[in-house]
Amino acid sequence: MPLAEIVLKNLQTKIAQLQTIAESDEVGAVLESADGIARVRGLSSAVNGELLEFPGKIYGTIFNLEKEEIICAILENHTKVKEGAWVKRTGHVVGIKVGKDMLGRVINPMGDPLDGLGSIKTETSYPLENSAPGVVEREPVRVPLQTGYKVVDALVPIGRGQRELIIGDRQTGKTTLAVDTIINQKDTGVVSIYVAVGQKESTVVKLRHQLEQHDALKNTIIIDAPASAPAITQYLAPFVGCTIAEYFMYELKKDTLVVYDDLSKHAAAYRQISLLMRRPPGREAYPGDIFYLHSRLLERAAKLSPAKGGGSMTALPIIETQGSDISAYVPTNVISITDGQIFLEADLFNSGVRPAVNVGISVSRVGGSAQIKAMRRISGTMRIDLAQYREKEAFSMFSSELDKETLRQLKKGALMVELLKQDKNKPLAVEDQVISIYAGVKDLLTDIPLERLSEFETALLKHIHANYADIVETFRTKKEFTRELGLLVQEVINDFKKDWLNVPTVPN
């Protein structure tokens, strides 16, 4: 057969076997690109929140759909997107790949590791924007999430599935409270997610080291969007944290804890993006949908019903106030969304009360439902005792003669304030908290000098653990406080106190 016929036959065979797949892309053009914001024309079918692709595998997400153009925020390398460049739809919304291998890692909001420990194996992809669970899918908040702080677990209890705001001025211990709560979950099976928005990178490095020291990093994921990161990255970070928590809550039926540190910087990042997009500014230059920004994030926290797996997401948003002004725009918004707030006061912090929780303003709308029975029973009168103390303390400054009842209330109040002080990174187990608070409420510590109260408490708990382990075990397992158990604890404390007071103190 001539060579020409062989070539022709081969060509005909190849043509017959050829399968063509038609692909179409909707492509537009960049009209303007500056400060991480791109204005695009030509994508008439694009939807809000959709991911767009620019040359060089650069992506952006749609924020505004206007009559003639689309405004989107560029996620990374925004300086490389030039005017006139092509842009095409991806058909996907912004999401993140999630998996169990994220535990113990530090990542950025794009899901890239920042800790130098190699790549992360992910199992599936979740969209950043998700609908909050409906009423039927939820269950009442009843299971406690112990922080390890006596003042919080006794007076402002947090339950699994709750949204409890931590609010206060700069440098009042907000992050410390949240981090100690994460440390206290290390043996509970709760997956913790810490979202750092606008923090210094050195702060996140210290935090990771701190969690590693206390063996809490293994159940924690840190998402870092530092102050040096673009506003869009800081804006996405809390949604990434919430999405990862949803993966563990829905797919693995886990209880999760998400700390947003802090939403003040998150709101500022969103304000920056909105102003660059020329959206109309409202109060304090924030856009009109700033309330919706935080409500759609925090409403995703829930305790799921058994039919949905029974998992939970507890949210601890942090808000920084200026001059203790909780009536500012963003603080009032977040207070109205959450199920209570823990208010940390600068004056208390500076006077040596740590944690500096203002019991009068702090509240948990879940209340005793999120406490074990033993704690609920013994902490009932504490808030009243502390409120009376604050009132009488101010009054006593102007009075020379005080009656016996007032003196008793002042002494007990000062003792309770001292008893509720706690060092950072030293969370107490709930059974130890119950014993300690019971001793204070029942006036068993009135003859202990205030300056030695912390020393006595430590020695007492050590003594009970060593010699009366059955009492501790009863609180841990039954979580109840019977009259007989109370009498036994009183007897143990009184006996120990006699011996302890007779031991001479060693001078420093």
C-alpha cells in the first residue's frame, strides 16, 4: 500500500475516534483595580459571593452587584491585577478545605499552613457562608462548658452552644480569659478554634507556645490574620473559623469552641472594604449592614439536636471598648446578638483583681441551666453578697461608725473578692471550685487573713485530694451537693484550718 494511503487511513481513523468536549467560560474585563478592590464589567450572570479568577491564578470574591458593573475584593496579590485584564467566573462561592489534620496547626484564612510543619491533608470543602441551624435543629443549652475560672463558672456560666461576649478595654485580660478556657478543654474532647484578627504575629507565636506547654494545642486550630494582612483576609478569618467548627460539629459530631479575637478589628476591616467600594457610610463610618455581618456569623453557634448529631459550637467573641464605653456602635450590636457578656473592667484589673470581671454588669442569659447542680446550689447567694459589698464599700468610705451587720457584709464581701481571684494559666477543675466557693459562702474562712487566703485555698485543695479523694470523686461523677456531703466538707475544712493556723508562717 502506498505511503500516502497509509497516512490518509490513519488520519481518518484518528478523526473518527476524536471526541470533542465543548467548554464555555463567561469572561469579563477589569475596569479598575486599586487597594485590593476590582471593578469588573461583562459578567452578567455572576452571583453575590461568587469566586472570580484573574490572570495568574489570583482570585477575588464578589461583594457588590451593580447595574453596569461588579465590585469584588481580591484575596491575594492584588497588585498584580491590572486594568484591562480578563476575569472569569468559577461557578463556586468562597470556601475552605477542611479535615482532621488541621488540629494542632496554625493556618491563614486561605487554609495555608504558617507553622512550617508541612502541608495539611484535607478531606472535603465547606463554603464560608452557611445558613444558621433552624429552631427545630437546635436543642436548649444545658451542658456546661467550664472555663476553669471560679468567678465565671459560678456567676456567669457558659454552656455548650452558647454565644458569650467577652468585652472590656485594652489590656484587661480578655485574651487571657479566652485562652485559659481553651486550656481547660484539653481533656474534655472539645475542639477549640482560636481566630486572631489584626493581632501581632509575635502574639500568635506566644499563644501557640503557651497552648503547647499546657498540652492543649493537640485539640486546637489557630487561624491567623495578622495586622499586616489585607483587610479582606482579616474579614474572612472569623468565617473560616466558624466553617471549620461546623465541619467538626456536623461531620464528626463534636463539641467545638470558637474564640473570635477580636470582632472590633473585624468590623474595622469590613468598614475599610466598604469605604473602598464606596458604599454609603453610616454611624461611625460603618456600613449599614455591620449588624448583619456579626449576626450571621454568631447565629451559626448552636447546640444541635440528637437527630443532627448532637454536636455544638460555642462562640466567645471578644470586643475591645474605648474608655469602658459599652454603648458604642459595635459593642451594643454584639451585646444584642449574644447570650450574655463578661465585662472586664480596667479599674478592677489595675487594683489587682484578676480576672477583672465586673459581676454587676456581666450576665449569662442561659444562667443556671449551664451549671452542674452542685455549683448552682452553692453559688446562689454570691452575686447578692458581692453586690451588697460593692454598695457598702462605697458607703463606708464616708461613714465613721458602722453597725455589726454592715461590718459583717464588708468582711464577707472582701473575702469573696479575694477568693475569686485566680492566676492566669491555672484553671481549676469544677469540683475544686465547688469546694473553694462553698467554704467562702458558708463563712468557713472568716478567720483566715486575706493576704494568706490564696495560700490556704491551695493547701486545702491539696489536702482534700490527698486524703479525701472520695469527696472529689463524688462531685466529679454525681455533680450534686447533698446536705450530708456539705456537713462532711465543713468538718474536713474546720479540722484542716485548726492545724493550718497553728503552723507558724515562714518569713520571706
